Amino acid sequence: MIGWLLFAVFILLLFLNVPIAIALAAASIITLLFTTGASSLSLLADIMYASTAKFTLLAIPFFILAGVIMEYSGISKRLIHFANLTVGHLKGGMALVTVFTAIFFSAISGSGPATVAAIGSILIPALVKNGYPKNISSGLLASSGAIGIIIPPSIAFIVFAVVAGDQFPASIGRLFIAGIVPGILIGIGLLIATMFVMWKNIKENSDGKLNVQRKASFIEVIKGFFSAFWGLLVPVIILGGIYRGVFTPTEAAVVAVFYGLFVGFFIHRELNWRDLKNIMVDTSIQTAVVMLIVSSASVFAYIITTEQIAQNISNFLFSLSDSKIIILLTINIILLIAGAFIDAISAYYLFIPILLPIIMKLGVDPTVFAVFMTVNLAIGQFTPPVGINLYVAAGISGISLKDISKGVVPYVIVSILVLMLITYIPAISTWLPNLLGVK
């Protein structure tokens, strides 16, 4: 009964358009009042404070700050320019530029919506100019931006490791490395989907065509590379430092901040002291949103754990089937549906206490679980009706949610196909961290 009450109130508040953080906190408070009385509310402050007062979570505001700094310092537009010089002349080259840039900027920002916002205002008009329909252009950008929580450094993986706690045997560094190959596979899938959609569009419309720009000269490509060099170096510094044991993921985030300031002030010289106010305001707002969700969701997760709701759900799933394939498919369906309505951080707090014991009982590598859960929630970022990347991309392109939802369908389909590969072929996630010896 406690579980039904907790989830029923939460779902009701979501349908009433109550913000996710408030819905989580309100559902938890109402459940506590009905089950243990007002005296239990004294636990709230302790639980919420303890959930955010963790050294590992310091990486979140610093990675957010690093992403904002690098956007202001002109790194994103230089990455786009270099990608355009390299592959922009190919048929479908602008789609490749979009995915290529999203992957690299994701490695800087660690956030899907931040990636879409940073590169969308440049890439959506460029895609449209090159013959791509506006809804396809916006859908491609929204889905490409979701790679931001899969490719390292990923804020999502940091939160996953914190929520999983001591029962999770893999390090954040291992999760970072494990996300590289799946992220690239998602990118390849998006490119294939774009080429199919555009081929069909050109075939059905005699006037339809993709505009192809002239091929850049070798000298132009080299100049573009050196212009984007400092941006391309960011993931090398962050991942290399973590892999070599020079610094932890949290320390890597701090390094990224100072690196961005150095590039912005002394290399590109596009940052000035007046920009710092806007940078800090943007970072503070984004960080506050994340931490409010973390603290509210922690109370929700506390009830799930203490009231043995997770154990009951686990027993129910195993009563339906003892097939590993069926149970993993069921978990994926649950996460895909959840991802369409709630953000990744909230989903971690809701589902990790429930699903991790099931995964361990099935004998699934916890690293694989972390990756396919994150990919599920990445797909949720561009799945209607609440995919946040859709709203960001639609706002940039000026089209309706209905139009962009039509444009994103091929990308949802191909991403789910890649998700199935990641779920049932563990080596996709574990091969690279095992090769590098990252535990």
C-alpha cells in the first residue's frame, strides 16, 4: 500500500504539470504523513542535506561551469567550423557535422540540453540551408544532444555512481570510459537514420535535393584544426587525467574550469570580466535545478528502500519470468516509458534502488546496467511528450512540439535498436574499459 500511495501521488502530480522536484518531494511528504505521522518529517532535512553533501557531487557544478565557460569562449563555434571543413562537402555532410559536433561538445558539457542550446542556433539554420527539412534538422539536433549524458564526462554517470553507492563495484572513471563506444554507436545510428529519411524525401520530391558545399582545401582544414585544437584537447585532458590517475573525476571538473578560463581569456580572447557574471548566473541556475532534484529524489529513494518497495517489485518481476532476456526487455520498456516523462537524475533515484538488486541477481555486469540505463534515459530526452531536448531544439528552430515530434521518430527507432545491442552484447560497454584496465 505504501508503494502504491507513493507512486500514485507522484504520477498524479506529474500529470498536473507540477515540476519534477516538487512532485518528488510532495509525494514523499504525503506518504510519510499517512504512514508514520508528522514526527517522521524531521528526517527530511537530514536526508536532503546528506544526499547533496558528497564530494563526488562537486563535479556537477564544476562540469556545468566548464561547459558554460567554453560556450562563452567560442569553443563550440570553432568545433562546428572544423567539422564543417572536414566533412561538410560530403553528401549528408551537414548531418555528420551535427553529430560530430554534438559528440565533441557533449564531452565538454556533460549535458544534453546544454549541448543542444550551445550548438543549435548555429547548426539548425545551416542544416535547413543545406536542404534538410526544419523538423528533421531539429529532431537530429535534439537526438544528437542526448549523447551528452553518454559520452564522458557525463553528469549522469556521476549521479548514477552516487545513488548506487557502496553496492556498485565500478568507479566513475570506468563508467566514463564505458560510455564512449555506446555513444559513438548512437551517433552512427542517427547518421544512418538521417540518410534514410533524406533519401526517401529526395525520392518522393523531384525538386528535393541536398546542397553540397565546396570541398575545403588542405590548408583550410589545417587552419580549422588549429582553431579548434584547444576544444579538441578538452576530452583528452579530462579522460587522460582520470585514466592515468592524475586526478579524480571531481578534480577533473575543476581542471576543466580553469582550462576553459585560460583558453577564453588568453588563447581565443573572447572572454572578458563582464562575461563572468552571466557565466556564474547560468551555472548557478543549472546547478540549483540539478541539486533540488537530487535532494527531493533522495527522500523518495529513502522510502523505496526502507519500506522494502524495491524488494517487492523485484519479487514481482521474477514471478513473471525467470528468463534473463525477458526481464532485461521489461526493464528497458519501463525505463523508456519513464524517460519520456522524467529526467535522468530523478529516474536514477527512483529506479536504481529497485533495479540494481535485480540486475545483480541476474548476473548482469553492473557497468553494462549503468550504460544501458543511461542510454534509455538519453532516449527519453528526445522522446515526446516531456523530452527536454525537444523543447530546447523547438525553441531554437521556432517550430511546434508536434512538428519536431514527427521529425524525431526515426531517431527514436534507431536509438532503441542500438539500445537493444548494448543491453544484450555486454562487450560493447565493457571492452574499452577492460582494455584500458579501468576498474
